[in-house]
Amino acid sequence: MSRFILREIERALERPSRNELLDAIQAQPEIALDPSPAEIIRAERELR
């Protein structure tokens, strides 16, 4: 195999799997936004 392909395979293997990413995201604490994203979008739409 070419060096390029071998490097790409190595890089792909170093990245976390989809399940590892999902687990890491779910482990993060929930953040309460004030104002909520819906409120921000609604206010922006009302300005138009």
C-alpha cells in the first residue's frame, strides 16, 4: 500500500468511534440556556 493510504488508515484508527463520541456527549452535564434557543430565534424572526 502507498504511504498515503497507510497514513489515512492510521488516522482513522486514532479517531474515536461513533459510540465513543456518543458516550462522551451523553456524559456531559446539561446546560440551561437563558434565553432558550427557541426564544432567540423567535425574537430574531420578529425583528424581520
